[in-house]
Amino acid sequence: MVQSERRLKRGRQGEFVSKHVVARVEDIGPGERRVVTVRNRPIVIFNLDGEFFGLLNRCPHQAASLSQGIQAGFAIAEVPGTERCIRRGEFIRCPWHGWEYDIRTGQSWCDPESILVRRFKVERVPGSELVKGPFVAETVEVSTDEEYIYVEA
């Protein structure tokens, strides 16, 4: 597909950004992803049940292609033995070292290098007190109309 470009507005730092047509809406089905290149930057577009999100296709930890990772969800349990998965498919796991990123925000939620086999004090706290990981994958603005998916760059 040939990408088209329209200059539209100023971006986050005041620079002009353009919208680039990168695919038709039906080209990326629910649960699917596709890598596109916009201004020499690889961007992976995800379709999460009809909502489209874009991440730079590079793990901020050591630059692996996030598009090659596994999509996963969060496992939670109220009591032992009652595990269930929430937000299924909304996280991408780096194929090299297992870092996990929220596809909607780019926020990391797992630092595999700090996961050790040893005892820890455990306490119950509200979910709002969870500690975010140290990295944030660069997000890319994605919008759609009836027919096309646009990336702002």
C-alpha cells in the first residue's frame, strides 16, 4: 500500500506532524498486528477489539522488535486457585528478555531481571499502588475513519 501524507497540526513539542495512511481498517483484524514504516521509523499497529494503537517497534530495554513478541494479559486471583486472565492480549512481551508493555500506553509492567527465586514479605494493597516498571515504550498516535488507519508522525 502506498502511504499518503497530510500536514495537519503541531505535535507535542510544537513541531508540525503529518497523518500518514498506513493501512485500511479491514487489513488489521481484531487481535492482529502489522509493522509499518513512517518516516524511516518502524511502528507496530495493534488492533485490540476494533481500537488501534501504535508503538515504536523497538523495545526501550535493548531494541528488540516488539512485533515479534507474544501478546498476553494479566493473571489475577482473589484467592489461591481462582486465577483468571484480564485484559487478554493487551500487553506485548519483548521476545528477547521478556519485558512487558501495555499496548494502550507503552508503560512497562515487568522487569524480568528483578524476578528472583527467594522469599519476600507479602502484603495486600490496592491495585492503584502497584509499582510501574522503569521503561515506557514510545507510543504513536493512531486514528481511523471508516476506511483507513492513520499514524501521526
